[in-house]
Amino acid sequence: MDTQTWDALVASMKKAYAADLAQGSAPRPVIMPLVRGELVGLIRLRPAEVGQDAVTAIVELSNVAAAAGADEVVLAWDTQNVAAECGLPVVGPAPCLNLVHATKDGHVLHQLPCAYESGDSSPEGRGPVEPRWLSAPGPQPGGELAPPVQAALTYSFTPLDLDHPSPFGVTVLLMEDDGYAVHLTDTFAL
């Protein structure tokens, strides 16, 4: 992936993270598969119950990447949200937007820690929460990942064995039916 694409994905994820916080929502994990440097799209986690369902939902993010034959993926998540939803300990800075860039040969973890600040107050006395980005550690090749995130990366590069004339198309439709928000780029639109 070239630097311009990486920078655009990071900026997009920071903007989405801030928008979720401003709306009072916890940022949900997002996977962005790429094929030969072309972004396939963004797949956002479906609503999930705390515990095993959340773990399964994160792992299932890999389905579109696997069906597309992705050679790279970027997965973004919030440290605290994934830990709370999956019943796991918090590992690493929190709050923190994490982005991992992976290929079948390995991954590099990028952490963007932040502090939450209240925005302008509403008449009720509460304002939206906004991230204030803190100094980020350098990229971490092979950095420690939450187990469901690691599994999602592994399965992203495991070919799906679907007996269907359009494995990519049927996978996208099934993911949407399950509640995942799937936004494909024009190149990969069905």
C-alpha cells in the first residue's frame, strides 16, 4: 500500500472515531481489505452481544477480505471497546485508536492514543466527547493484538471454500444480511 492510501485510511478512521464519540457511540471495529493496492471497501462490525458473540463478530470481519482474495488488510478498533465487548483485559494504551496493517506474512500495529475532552455544552449541560490525539508510539512490527483481531487477520488471508459462481458477491450479501455495514468502492461494487 502506498503512503497516500495509508494516510487517507488513517485520516478517515480518525474522523470516524471522532464522529462516533460525538454521537455518544463506542467506535466499532472496521476492516478495510485491499487487492493489489486497491481498496475493496470498509466493513463495520455488526451489532453484537457482549462476550462470545462480539468475539465471533470481529473474526467474521475477515469474510469479505478472504472472499475478495485480499493481499492486504487494515483493521481499526478502539482498545477499550474491544476489551469491554469481548470480555478481555485492556492491553496497550486506552483510550486508543488502533490500526493494524497486515499481509499474509505479518502485521504492523499503529496506535493512536487519545484523551477524551468534552466539546461545547448543550442546554442539558452535556456536550459531545471529542478525542485529543496524544503522542503516538512508533509502528510496532508484530505488535501484540487482541485475540479476535489476530484471528480476523489470519482468516482474512485464508481462502473461502464456497461452491458458488460469485463467492465475493454472496459473501457481501450474507454479511449485510447479518447486520454488518458493508461499503464497497466503485471498483468492487456488486
